[in-house]
Amino acid sequence: MLLDVKNVKKVYKTRGTQTTALQQIDFGVNEGEFVAIMGESGSGKSTLLNIIATFDQPSQGTVHLNGTNTAKIKKNKIAQFRREQLGFVFQDFNVLDTFSNKDNILLPMVLSNADIKEMERRLQEIAPILGIQNLLEKYPYEISGGQRQRVAIARAIITNPPLLLADEPTGALDSKSSEQILGLFKELNRLNKTILMVTHSIQAASYASRVLFIKDGVVYHELYRGEESNQAFNERISQSLTMLADRGV
């Protein structure tokens, strides 16, 4: 199992009060899976993603990524661990306007002191998959939002990390660009890239192979796609959300 989340609880304490963001989260992600996490605002899904990303630590429980207990990583090794084990795709792209798109993409490898020839080899390998060959010498402010997200995805996978984390990756895009980006995620997953995506969007979740639903800090339901089409899975996700809301779960 690539990612193993066991009995994770997160409690925030402020000014004498405490808030439980996650109560008891248990799930795993196998290599090659595409898993979506859904939940309303405040459900705990972003807290969970931050813990998996090592930006935060659980109050109890463990997260093992590629065999490593993330709570045991030394502070001076955390940045290196993220670069080697995780790729990040954010809603607002997080690209640097003062860098060319090519430099944005190569930044994680530069920080890892990678060989220049290896950087170029990896770039030439992934650029055609993402359709960004003609964008490399441009700057982020010269291209569309959908194209910026393609650049951000390239930056996330340039080091070939075992797990790609996506936080509302289509949240800032129009419907056409969203569909294109989701299609790229599906293609990357077909190429055996493991993806864990947090989303509010039923459409986005329908591209995944499995959907976890989080409410009030717990995983309360999950769906597997099986051999279903996106449309059929979309309908089942929608039905599940309606049913669970009607039950007041």
C-alpha cells in the first residue's frame, strides 16, 4: 500500500477551546489508484490533505507514505521528502510569474540539485503528455488559467513522485478547461500515476476510480467506479450525496 492512514485524529486548541477537525480516519491508497475525497466546507478534507502532505501533524494516529511514518521525519528532511515523494497541484496554480513556465516546472529538480541533462530529459518526456511544448518559453501571465494548471501539473510530476496530491484542481477554471485538466489526470493515472484529489465537484470526482466521502471528520461512505463510464459514476456520486444528506448522516 502506497498511502496508509490509520486512526488519524486532529484536534485544534485555541484560547481554551478545542475543535475536532478529524475524528478517526482510516483508509489506504494503493499504487496506481485515482482517489477523490469529497465533503462540504468544514468537513475535514483539507485538514486531512494537509496532514498527508506533511504540512500538519495528526493529534493521534499515523500516516505512512511509501513505507515512511511521516511523523518521524526530521524537520530538516521534510522539504526533501516532499520533493521526492509528493507532487502538489493547487486550485490557484501557485506558479511564479517572474519565472518562465519552463523554469517553474524545473524548480523542484533545481532545488534537488538534479543534473541539467536529467532535467531536460524529464521535461521532454512530460511536455507532450500535457500539451505544453509551445508554452515553455512563455510566462504564466501570458497564458490562460487552464494552461497555467497544465504547467503546475508538469511541475508536480517532474520529479516523478509516487503520489500526486490535488486540492480543488479545477476550482478556478471554466467548464471546458476543467474537463481538459481532468482528462489529463485520467491519462496520468492510466500511465500509473497515483492521484489523491480533494474536490467539491461531482464532475471532477467522477473521473476517479474511487470516491471517499468525509463528513464531520470521519469517512462515512465510499464508492468504487468499477467499469462504469464517467456519466454513470457521476450519477451514482450524486445519488449518494443526496441520500446521505436526506438521512442527515
